[in-house]
Amino acid sequence: MDVPAATAAAAPSTAPAASPATASAAPPLPPTDLYDLLGVADRDAATASTIRAAYLAAARAAHPDTLAAAADADGVPTAAAADMADVAAAYAVLSDPDLRAVYDTAGADGVAAVRSMAARAAALGGGGGDDRAVTRDGGPSGEELDYLSESGDLGASFFLSGAPDGGADGDASAGGEDAPDACPRSVEEAVATIGDSGAPASHRYYALWWVYRFKVTPAVPAVRGVLVNPAAPDRLRRRAALALGAMAPPEAETLSALTGCLASPDYFLRYRAAEALAGVAARGLRRPSGAGVTAAPALPADATAAAAAAADTLGRALVAAAAVQTRVASAASGYARQESLFDLSALEPDVRSRLEAIFAARRAGEDRSRRTTMTPNLDAGVVGGGREDQPVEWLAKAYGHLAAGGVVGGSRAGGGDVDGNGAADVVGALETLATSKTPLVKYAACKALYQLTGVDSWLEPLVAGLGYGVEHHYSQRVLVRDLGEVGAVSAAGAIAGCGMVEASFKILALRSLGGGRGWDVTDAGVRDVLRYMDGLL
């Protein structure tokens, strides 16, 4: 029978166009090509009205009334029809220009990634499905959103349209239907966009992401120019630091630019700069650790001096962080002040034992709650809220990679004055930080101490942290990666057996272990690594 007109007219309302920020609850996309599912013949020439007409036709064909009318005498449909939910899901993507662009470029996986990132940003920004993550709709640009997202991606509309950044850089009126596509078509175009202070900030941000994603090393000078420009928006400078850490060679200009950012008042820029220093040092200062492993080329004199200056700055920062940790640890906490109100010696033994048990349980609970902390927060109530709040994890890792590359070494590495109190004993500072209650700070300090001293016992806490339930799974992912970076072949079994970490993370770490020894199959450790990889695969 005919589909009622009211049903056909109402069909579009069952699948409204979903913006990236509000589509987080959408079901997985069907495996069928979305254009084919709706019956759109020419995807390149399809307009919004073409897609809507195709959707209406597909919705009619998939409607239960239509299927019932087409059934044979036994009630079995005579022809297969697309599921109504799949039709609605396809239209939700193709009717949204941003999601359609993502689908055309990256397929269903790209749409899922954008929706996931937008949902995360929306939750951090207040949630509630209010589209706050989409900056063109007036949501916050969000320093915290930019920092807490590892990739800094705030949604498809931010990249694929001229979405205003809300800052001083770029034209806030550049958004809208006629905004130019932000995606670079060549390395030259990306470099030109990065260096164009008159371009919309969203276009420059996307160009920075693009060169970071594809490791476009010819763009390093332009990226470095953004980093050293104090007039550039902080979010662009953070993205520039991230890009340099992923692809820049250890040149003097890059090392000096990143070192200078460690003094920035912006915590998030300090974080990205320390992370980038670790990346540049780990990649560019490699020393051979086995047969067939090629050492990184020797640094020019100016780069060596810049690396030494970076080590000095990092060393002073680590000493200051250790002093903060010591001061915080020695200060009476709220629980300690409450406990001091009791004269335990005056209590009956059974009362005293019960009270001491209560105190111990409260302290243990406090320690457990801190074990899921993913960012070091030593002496500030809010992340980024004070100059003493430093990215200690990455400061330690950067220093350790410089040490592993031969830039620093010895028990009093990274000298200099700290508040006029003499040479900075970085090893002592790292030993203090290795007792931190913040897991990633503790493990980063242990890793750096191993890279400085070569003493295997400093890796034991990292291996122990891989035990089931010992640490948050995020921390265990970091431990797996770090053990792979330092070539801890003896930890291959612990890496492969860590039940809370995905196999892909473990395989990457094991690959680093084998590659660090040149895949020499005469090495028993390499054979163990291969066996564990085979088991995971």
C-alpha cells in the first residue's frame, strides 16, 4: 500500500543532521557505503537537496508499512531493504557538511573519531549536549580542552570550516557557509598558512596539525616561527611545540626555542615544550645499544651547546620541583592536623588501636585517590594555576633522554645556581621525585635515573607498576611505552603480560625493544621479544 503522506513528511525528523558535538550518542555506522545505502549515484555532485531526496526514498523503502505491502502470502518480504536505523544513520552523516567532509576523507572511522573527540570536549566543557565543543557556535576555545585532548582536535567543524578561534589572531567573521576549506593541499600551502598571521587562527591551527600528523620536516622553520612569536595565540604555540617534538631534528634553534618556552607563564605551553624536548632528544640523540643499531649523527657545536643549556634549565626546574614536593610532604595535611588533636598515649589500648586503624585507612584512601592522577599537580589547587605547578613528568623525561644521548651525566649533572644555593644536584632531585605520590612523576623520575646511572634497579618500580590493578590503566600504558623506549628487554615478559593494556600498545613497545638491539636473533633477549610478539599477534 502507499506510504501515508504524513509518514513521508515526518521521516526527516527521525534523523536530524547531527553536529559533531551532539552526535556522540549516535550508533556505529553501517558497514555499507553511506552513499550507496541511500542510493546516491554521484557522490561528488550530490547536493544537500539530492541527499535529502535520496534519504526520503530510502526511508520509504525501509518503512515497515512498505515492507508489509511488499511481502508475499507467507509474510516474507519479497526484496531486501535497508534497515531504517541504517538509513537514518547514513543521513545523519551525509546531511551534515562537516561530518560528510570527514566521511569523504577518512570514512566511517574518521566520523567515529570526530564524534568521540567532540563528545570528550563537550564533557570537559560542561556536557549536556549543548554543542559547547564547536567553537563556531560560541563554545569556549578552552585552554583546558586544548591541553587535555592529546591531539588538540576539537571537532570536524573546527578544522573543516573557517571557525573563529575567539582570540586576537584571525578574523572572527570568517566562518559560515562560504568559509574556505582549511585543509592544505600541499606542503607549500601548509607552510604559507602557518606563517600567515592574517589567516584565520583555525586555519593556522589545522595546518600545524597537518604538518604534525604527516611529519612534514620542511615546515620546521615555519612552525618554530610560531613558537617563538610571543604575539601568536597560546594555543597555536602549544600546537607548534607539539609538532616540533614529533618531527624536528635536534637543531640549535629548535632546542633553544623549546627551552625558552619552559619559562612561559602558560602552564600548558610549558607542558608541551617539555614534552617536545623529550621527543627531540629521544629521536635525535640515539646511541647504539646492540648490533645493527645506528647511532644518531654527532651534533654540531651550536646544537650541542643548546642541548647543554636545555639540560641546565631542566635540571634547575627539577630541583625546584623536588623542593616543592618536599615542602608539601612536610606540611601537615588536613588528616594529620586532625590526628594531632588526639593524645593517643592517653587512650585505652583497644581504643587507640581502633583509632590508629581508622587513621591508616583514611591515609590509604587518600593515596589511592591520587594514583589515578594523570597530570602532576604539586602545589597548586588548579592545573595551570601557579608557577610552581610544573610538568614534572616531562621535565624528568626530557632530562633523561638528554642524559641517554650523552649530553649530561654524572652525579651532579646540569649544574647552575638555584636561588643562589649552589650547584643543582639533579640526581638527588630525581631521587626525591621518585618518591612522589603522583604515579607518572614517580615513574618518570625512575626512568630518568636509569638513563643517567644505568642502574637496573631504577627500572624495577616501572616493571612492578605493570602488575594487575597496581596502577590505573592509563599509567600502565605510559609504563609500557617507557620501558620500550629505554630498551628494557628484561621487562618484555612483564610488558606482554600486562592485562590492562591493549595488545597494540604492547606490540609497539616490544618492537622498540627488538629494534633497539637491531633484531639480532642470536641475542636471547631478542628471541624472547619475538616470541612475546608472536603470542600477542
